[in-house]
Amino acid sequence: MSWIGLKELMEKPEISAEEVEEALGRAARLVTGNLPEFTKRFPKAYSENGFYEATENVDWTTGFWTGEVWLAYEHTGNKELLEAGKIQMESFLERIENQRDVETHDLGFLYSPSCVAGYKLTGSKVGRQAALMAARELTGRFHEKGQFIQAWGPLDAPDNYRLIIDCLLNLPLLYWASEETGEEEYREIAEKHIHTALANVVREDFSTWHTFFFDRETGAPDHGATCQGYRDGSAWARGQAWGVYGTAIGYRYTKRQEYIPLFEGVTDYFLKHLPEDLVPFWDLEFGDGDDEPKDSSSASIAACGMLEMAKYLDGEQAKYYRGIAKRLVKALADHYAVKNPAVSNGLVLHSTYSNHSPYNTCNHYGVDECNIWGDYFYMEALTRLNKDWKVYW
Ligand code: GLY
């Protein structure tokens, strides 16, 4: 197995402004074409044989679809997309009001790209109310003793006193709620969680733990473990990508200087474990020559993280990360993006949700398929490259 070297990576072509425009236009057309099926209902988290089924507003992933609708609306101004976004925000309000499938930290993934975005773009009162209710719900998952937001399951579950790296993307919802209401508690909880997470999930070599357990009695850090990665000591590709974007978000909101080297280290580890075509295998342990599936969503997430962090870095460094993001997005647009709706009703092929290995506890689904967050972050990366984007996060 082998990975691309940094020199070879830098020799890869960057996506041009024209190619960004073309890829984003194509994505927006595909999203618009899917509105008849996915306005009152939502695409499932992952496709099967390339096609998403329609589901109710359940699971942690439906916000990404509404996020795609908003990104397509921003790009085209098409009123059909605006109307669909409004209908979907009503669904998110109904979901939080009825407490349906909200016992999770993923309220940020659900409500930032759907309702915060809709509020920012249209001033929607429905979006604002739904997102504020979701933020309030999320604060209820904060453990004072351990200083973190519990990821999964009931708060008293004996085997789930842990955070996961993905949660860093849930925290902008709390910062937004704090700004919107003037209540400091949201921001304080977000900041405490960021600090606990970043102090524990990043290993010495800048690879990352997917999940990290704490001692329920004392709140002290206990041990890291994987759930969706290949094995405990490996770096799950999407977890590492959440780390790239998560450290950028940590810096964006706290401006703590010590998060800059964390971002650099976590990103460098990710880049050093890319295969020749720049789209990672599902776990960074694997490289060219391994017969393992890819996780294209990781490339999009990491590209968004680099584009976010580039905003706070100076000249050469900003150019470096923007340049790498452009290379990753070109690889996706040229070789992974859906061009023909007869092939798939998603946007990006070859992603992996949950792959079983001999060492993890995962189910096996959404392997080598489209994943709805992969589609969303691909569009977000293109949008970031296309204009000075007002972030949803
Ligand atoms: N946040 C769950 C995942 O990335 O699969």
C-alpha cells in the first residue's frame, strides 16, 4: 500500500474558476431535478446502487439535503428551491417540537444547514425558532463533570459517556444561538466542549480518535476507541476530515492560537495519507494497492475545512491550503461527481458511511455509495470556491 507524497500532490492540477462554475451549476441542476421526490420527504443517509430512497425527517442527516437546496438556491435564485427550503424548515420545526429522533448531539448537523441557513438567507421565523429549540436541546447533552457534550444515546447510558470527533461541527449551532439570543451559556458550553475534545481526540502524531471515553465518576479522560474506523489505533478517514474542519471551526470561534498547530498537524496527517487520485480510502491506514472502498465525503469535508481556515491564515499559508482544497475538489469534480442522473440521484459517488471490519463494532451500510453529507460538503466546497460565502455553520 502507498500514499501520494506532498511533492506529487502539489503537482496535481487545481480546479479553475470556470470548472467550479460548471460543477456547481451541474450540482444545482441535479438538486433541482430531485425536488419532486425530495421536498416533503428527504433522501435517506446513503444511496443503494446509486439511488437514495425517500424517508421521513429522521436520522442525523436530513439537514444536509436542505443545505443542498439552499446552496442550489443561492447559486441559481430559483424560486422552486426557495419554496422547497421553506417546506423543509416547517418539517424541522415539527420534528423538534415533537421531540422526534432528537436524542443525539447531531442537532447541529440537522439544524445548521437547514434552519440556520434558511434564517440567514430568508429571515425565516420558522427557521429561527426551530434552530433555537434545537440549540437548547443540544445544551441538555452537556456533562458538567466531564466538560463535554455526549454524542449518542441516553445521558445515563453506562457505555456511552463519551464524545466523538464529529461533534465539532455541531457547535456552530450553539455559537449562532448565543449571538442570536445574547445568552452566554450556549457559547460557554461550545467552548468547553471544543477544549475537551481537542485536548483528547488528537494523538501525538496528529492522527485522531473517532470517539473518546471519560470516567463517569470523576469526569477524567479515560480512553479513545473507534466506532467507524478500521481499528482503534487507525485514523478513520472521515473522523480525520471532521478533525480538519473541526479544528478550523474551533479556531474560527475561539481564536485560541494553540488550535492553529492542531489544524496544521491534523491536516498534514490527512494529506500524507491520500492515495494517488487524492480521494482517501475509508480508513487512512489504507492506500493505493489496497482492495478497500473510498470515502469521497472525507475529501469534500477536508476541503471545506482548509478553505475555512485559509480565511484566518496569512498570505503563503492561506494560498497553500486553498490550493490543496482546489486540487481535492478538482479530483472529485472530474472523477467522482455524478454527471448523468440516470446513474444516480446523488451528487458524488464512492463514499462510505459505515464499513464493518474485524476490529470495529460497525454495521455495514452505505459502502461505496453516495452519502448525503458527501453531496452537501461537495457543494459547500464549490460554493466556497465560487464566492465569498456566508457560512451556514
Ligand atoms: N457523523 C457520523 C458520520 O460521519 O458517519
